[in-house]
Amino acid sequence: MSENEEDRHVLTGRHFMNGDTACAEGAMAAGCSFFGGYPITPSTEIAERLARRLPEVGGVYIQMEDELASIASVLGASWTGARSMTATSGPGFSLMQENIGLGAITETPCVIVNVQRGGPSTGLPTLVSQADMMQARWGSHGDYPAVAYCPASCQEMFELTVLAFNTADLLRTPVLVMADEAIGHMTERVVIPDKSAIEHVARKRPHASAMDGQLPYESDGSMVPPMPRAGRGYRIHVTGLTHDERGYPATDAATHDKLVRRLAGKLTHFAPEIIKVEEVQLEDAEVVLVAYGSTSRSARHALTMLREEGLPVGMLRLITAWPFPGDRIAQLAERGCQFVVPELNLGQMALEVERNAHQSITRLNHAGGITMSPEQIAEAVRETMSCAREKSWSMSIS
Amino acid sequence: MCPREIVVNEHKLDPILRSDRLPHIWCPGCGLGPAMACFANAIQESGIPVDEHVCVSGIGCTGRVAGYLNVDSFHTTHGRAIPFATGLKLSNPDLHVTVFSGDGDLFAIGGNHMLHAARRNVDLTVICVNNFNYGMTGGQLGPTTPYAAKTTTTPYGNPDGPLNIPHLAAALGAVFVARWTVLHVRQLQKAIAFALQKKGFTFVEVLSPCPIGFGRPNDLGDGLEEMSFYRRQSVVDDQAPLDSLEIDMSKDSTLVLGNFVDRERPVYQPMGTEPPAHRDRSVIYQPADPEVKAREAL
């Protein structure tokens, strides 16, 4: 590869960039070489950017016939050794669920970006929401590991897309970037570092050219088996059926329990490494805002306002929604913190906060269509502080 | 004559089959065994190194073929074998990717993918085993179930008409379209080997008995009797009009077999930074009768 071509992967420099575009540039910087997608608002700019960019570096952009085909092509491409991805929004994300499960059981790394819009169904095609957060965790049938990042800025659209590819290869599983329309469509400064500063986690490969006695789905104690590439003589069999360590279908209870526990166990095993949060003024906080995505920007603003009023408020911003930082919530609850969870859904991540805090929390909800204002969030915090602690509050914004 | 155990220590298909997974799960009289053997023989006949072959299947009885072949093989989700294969092929063009699946998987739940892969002329071979019903789930109505045929979900007779698969594949742009039965193993193997070697979207339909799911409720007898039916009623006609290839499966109906289409179209290339080099001229209208233009001018 010539130096010139190399440069086209990573657009090092300062840019004024749309969030979706920054996501596409994150994919380029991560070495993504295959995008199979289907246009859908508000994620379309990711496809449009990659349609221009991937051919510049000899990568493959293909517009598939629907989202079912998009995710299937992305899984197929991954088995050639490529870093592959797709991008979509609610309706397309629903269509992809079955093959996200195929990706999980066959341990096929890939990245799926969901720029969330209002649902259910066609809902609000052009307007923001955060109502797919539980679908991100439980959308495909069965137990499986789910990793989901929640970018809150255009810069994070870039950075978390790179990280999503690395985590996908680390765990050998599909990884989600759960953006929202406000972040996807806003434009702000994005700084793309030098190629040398972009972390790259290599996919674990079998040592020898043949499997050399090693079974393709034998996890060698690390929870993640090495991944062969198609066409290299391994003669692998990959199936969505429950399979043994040879990869052969084995549909008995013992094999199933062992396989599913290992797959789901990846999340517990790697959680300390994967979980990412931003902690803002938590040291002396008595009320903790738990927020993510575009809502966390309003929450940050509210926090500044409330601190100016002298109120001890902090924020735990979720960078990974899944795995969820339950231990940190439990610690804060033990310290006596109250929680306020603003989100553009009717209370999804709030369930996780409540479950880990073992106490009632304040929910601030709107079904979507508009970003939450800092004033609304500040008011929810003030009310929480003035109310009896045993009471649970649920507020709706009209 | 005394019954005697026949011990075969090796078979020429051993390198192509995962012998540690045999015997297979298919019912007595099922046609999938010979269909798979024809494909395995065709892999050897094709001259393409075995390590370059990849087999992708969907779900159903035919979907199990990928698991018995000793090539890199993928048993994917219901209907999605073709787009999965498309990702493999485009991301590594050195692979020879064959989709081996059933009529329900490829033409009902996966019909849309068939449509678009053929339209693009992705360099894939698709082998469709047509057994006229959903066998794995116990003999329900499928997209190729003949009109009035009995299945567990059409107890009073099928009100739908069946898909004419070769006609559809040809209309969608497949560059090679053939239909054989599992009785016609020589012709079938030859057609598959040809399809494997030919660039572009190649398609082979394989008619196959499903004595348990389809044969029994439709008085076709066991597997052997259905094979006799294939022998009695088949006609080989490469030139048969494509719209006449619908299958009825009634006792006196004709099964038209042959290699119906063999043509050239530009093979799908992923988008580069330069415009595509050539377009498909065969699809552009040219009047056979020069007077057409004159009439139009009036």
C-alpha cells in the first residue's frame, strides 16, 4: 500500500464535521473495509460518506436490498478477515436483530451503528429519541453478550466507532454504537489524530495455517477462541445452531448450557475492561444525574446551573450503556446518593439504575422528538432534593 | 445368495465430506444425499482448489448440506444465505462461493435476496433443492408447492400457484439457469461443475423427493417411486420456453429439464472511484422489426 493510500484511511486534522460523518471517519480510521447498508434517516450520512470513502482505499461499499441483507453481508465479510459494519436506525435495527444473534452465536465481530429516532414503528423518522436502549441489550432472542456505546458528541462518534471495532475484535461479537439523531445530525469540531495514535486491537488468529489440532470453538481459557479466515484451508463449519467445540451442531442441553454461558460470560469477563463512564463532580454529590447521548449534554448544562445554586449535584455519564456500570451505581447508592435519570424514552436505562441502586429513583422522561432542556433536568433535581427520599418520582415533559 | 456385509474403507468423496458427521439426518428416500454427492463430485470436477470453495446454506433440510461438506461452510439464518455469501465473495474475490439451500429458504423468506443478487450478477453459484414443501418442519406449504397439492397447512389443497423458479431466475438476470432431478446425477453434476466455473450469478434447480413431507400426502409413493416418476415423466429440452416450466407433479404431468440459459452479462464489481467500465447491452431495447420505429414515429 502506497503512503498516499495509507493517508486516505485516517483524515488526520481538525474538522468541522457532522456526527454521522465523524462515525464514518471513525470506521475508516479503524480500518473498516466493508460496509453493507440500506439508507435510513437519520443514519444515511454514514452510508453516503462511506460510499465515497471506502472506494478510495480499495474497500467495499455495497447498498444491499434491505437491512436483513445488510447485516448478513457484514457477517459474511467478517469471516474473510475484514472489519465490517453497517449503520441504521430503529426500523432497520429491528430487522437486523435475528442476525445480530447469528453474529453472537457464531462469534463474528462487526459493528452496527443505530442512530436512534422516535419509535415504535416508523415513528419519528427525523427526530431524536433514545428508546432502543433495551432493544440493544435484549433485541435478539436468547441470552447473548451485548456491548453498546453511547456517543454524546461528534468527537465521540469518531472515537467510539474506533473503539467499537476494537471491542468487537477483542470479544469476537457484534458491537453496537447507540447514537441518537441529535448527535448524528449535529456539526461540531472533530479532531482526528495521527494514525499512530489510533489504537488497533488485532483479531485473535489461529497460530498455525491449519487448525493444528486446535478446535475452532475451543476457547483456550480466555473465553474467546481464535478466529480462522475463510479460504485459508481451515475447513471450518460455522452454524447458528448450538454447536460443540468443533463447530458441529450439537443440540443437547449440556452443550447448549456450556456454549451460552461462555458467550454471555464474555460480558462479565471483559466488563471491567469495557465499561466506560465519565464522572462529573461526583466527589461530594448527593444527587447523581445518570445520562447518556444527547441528553447528557443537557444534563451537563443543568449540573452547572445547579452547582451555581450551591446544590451538590454530579453526573455519571454512560459511555457504555452495555455492559452497564452497575457496581458504580451501587457504590454511589451506598453512599446515600439520590439518582435522577433523564432519557428520551419512557424509562429504560432507569430500570438498570434502580435495579443496582436498590432504591427509588427519579425518572425524567419524554418519548422523543425533542432534546431535553437543561432547565427541565435542573427542575427534576430540585424536586428530588426537596421531596421525601422514599418517594419515587416520575416526571413527564410536555 | 448369502447376505454379505460390504465394507468400503475409502471413497473418492472422503476429502470433500465431513465423514465424522455421517450418517446424515435426512429421511429414507430423501433426495438430498444424491444432490450433495453431485455437488461434491462437481467440486472435484471443477478443478478449483477445494480450499477456495465456500458453501453457504440457509435453514431447512437442505440447509444442513453445508454442515456435511468438508469445505469452509456456513449454516446461516433462514433466508439470508445469499447476502451472507455476497459479503464473503465481495470481501474476498478469490473465494468460490456456492449457496446450497432449499426452495422455501431461497424463494419465500429469502426471495428478495435472490432477486437482487441475480440483478447485480454477483459471482455466486446458487443450488436450489426443490422438494415442493417445507420438510424440516414436517411438510407444510412452500413457494413451490404445486396448485391443489396437499400439505399439513393446505389440508384441502393448495390455493396458491407455485413459482416457476427457472423462469424467475432467468428474468432476474442469472447467466446460467438449469433444472435437473436427483435421478439425473450425471447431468446434474455436469451442470453444477459448469456453474461453478462460470463467472457471474449461476443457478441450478434440483428436483428432489421428500417422501415423508410431500410424497405421502400427494400419492407419489416412497422415494424410489418418485424417482420412477422422474424417469417416466421427464423431458430434456434446453430450448423449452421458460414460461412453460411450471411444475404440476400430477401423475401424467411433464417435468421439463435442461440447461435453459447460458449467456454473458457484466459480473458485479464493487464500486471503485472510476465509473463502471461497461454496462449490460443485452437488456437495452432493440426492435426486431425496423418498422416498429416507423410506427412509433406516426
